Amino acid sequence: MHFLNLITVDIPTIEQQPEIDAKIQEDLKRLKAIKTENDFMADYYIEKLNSRSNAFGRRVDTEIYTKLEPYYEQTENPDYLEFDDRTDELREEYETGKTDCIKFPGGKYYSLYHHKVHNKFIIGEDGLVYQKDFGPLHHPKRSRRAKKMTAYKDFPYKKMYKTLDAFVQEEHYLEYNEHFKGYGYLCNPNAFFDWYQIGGRWPLLFLVKDTCQEFSIGERSWGIHEEPTAPAGYRWVCAARKKDIQWKFMFERSKESAVENFYALEKGFAEGKIPEGWYGNITENGIVGFMETLYVKGETVQQYLARHRIIRKYKYPAFPYGYLDDQGEYHTEDSMPSKDYNKAKRMWHKKVNRFIDALSDDTVLVGVDCHI
């Protein structure tokens, strides 16, 4: 799953580095010249270079890496890791647990999830062992190997393994950790991503004037090839200072687009036909899309705008799924204490607005595409 997160960083005024910028542009030109169709690695490095094509973008790249390290699922930094001790529950499973298993000719028992059995042998409805996906027809068969095996239902783990250690190693592939004195593994309890890109699937986040020097266009995901089109005099970026982001202009554009959407949906409802580019179902009360009402029968354009929170009291768009606050706490849209979809959306939008409003004008806002 991919989630758009708002990450803020503090960056001092950056001196321009024209020589480095020029070198990156040369590298980009060479890469684009030799790139072939569906050349994943070339696309990968082109986007990496794009995100670092100016001094500010390079600093953003570095700062985001540092800011996100404590939340990386696969970090090896011991400062962010905790030992998840599973000893008690594994002991309980060993002492009282049962499983379906197969006894091999040598006398060894293996559960159906053991790597020596899983996807190789199954227990049929007749209680006999069958070799799975046998021969060219890939069907279960009582092969010569299978006939030498015996199936057992609800067989106690304690009879399968003489010791707890053998059970844990064979069934859960865990070793006893001498340092922590238990069975378990190290993990990052605060992790919310295992991979990220600045921008990524969301390359059109902030509008800044084309005279703005402090910005990053980030990286676009490999499936996004079209060049982003911005209004004359502006450019789309994925990172910029709060003061340079043209919030009012973005609001006006959002409002114009929403008004167009309203009239298209209103017309579609009246004609009994879903407008082109929209997906949903027409009901007697309006048009319903995935998890939301697209159009409500009889509503005015102002009511439509208010329902979508495109009104002046919302100064900033509620674009992120989550954000990190100044204390390093991660907040998400899913944490809103309401089961009502629309109410939860309004609560989240207000929370995002309060967070952005409290930031200083020089704070750098970065949209980060996080995968988990």
C-alpha cells in the first residue's frame, strides 16, 4: 500500500551550486539519450537525478532521509529497534497446541506448514497423504512417496518435538536470542514505511511561482511518464517552503475544478448517465462512488463545495494520509475518532490545517510517497 505523508524539515537558506547543477543536467541528457523503452533502471536514475537537480532539492533529499530513518521498517540502527519477545506464547503453543501433520518414512513428523511439506504434500478428505501438483496434469496423486507417509489430525506439538527449542526452530524458524534471553525478533515499533519517494505517485502537490528558487520536483513513480502541466507562471513541486506555496491560488483552482465537477454530475444525474471519467452508480438520491457520495439530489453548488470542504475556513488542502509532528509523533487519517466517513474526513482536514497553520513560514513542506 502507498500512502502520501506530509513531512516537514527545517532548512537554512541554501547557496546555489550551478556547477553541480550543470553536471547533473549533463548526466540526465546522457541517460535520456541511451534509455530504451521500459528501461526501469534508467528511469530510476533519471528520477533520482531530477530530485537532486538543484541545491535545495539535494538538501531536501538528505534531510528527509535523516527525518524518516526512525520510522523505517528495515532499519538496522539499534536506537530504533526493540526486541519482540514471543517466548511465553511459543511455550504455550508448544505445551498445548495441536496441528495436522504428516509422518515421513524415517519417523519424522512435519506440520502441513513446514517447508518440507507445504505446497508439496496434502492430506486428502479420506485422511491419506497425496503428493500435490503431481505430473504434467498437476493434480493430487497417491504417488509412491505419498504412500510411504502417514497423516495425523490434531497431533500435539509436544509429541512431534522433544524440546521447545526444536519446536521453535522447526515451526517458527526462530533462534534463541542469548542477549535478550528469549525467542523473538528485533523490530521497529514506530515503523510506517519500508520504501519511499519524494513525490512518487503524487507529483502535483504544491504550486509555486516559476521564479521560486527553493523547491524540489521530487521523483515520479516509474508508471508516470507525462510531464506535469502547470498554469503559466507557476510550476508543480513536491517540496517548498510554506511561504512560497501559492495556497490561495491552489484553492481557487480547486474551487474552479469542483464547480465544473458539480455541474457535470448534476447533468449526469438528470440524464441518468454517469459522466465520462467518473465511476459510480445512480440512485434515487444521487450518485454514489466508492466509499463516498459524489452527488446529492437537489444540492446546490455551494452545498457541494461545503460538503467537499472547498470553503475559505480550510486554508490548506487535506492532501496527506499522515504527517509527523514536531515531537516525532505520527498522525494518520485513520486515527480520527469517528466511524462516519464524511465526519472523519472533516475532522482530519481540520487537524491538517491546524498543523500547517502552526508551522513557521520558512518550514519546508515535503510530500512523501511511503509504501508499507
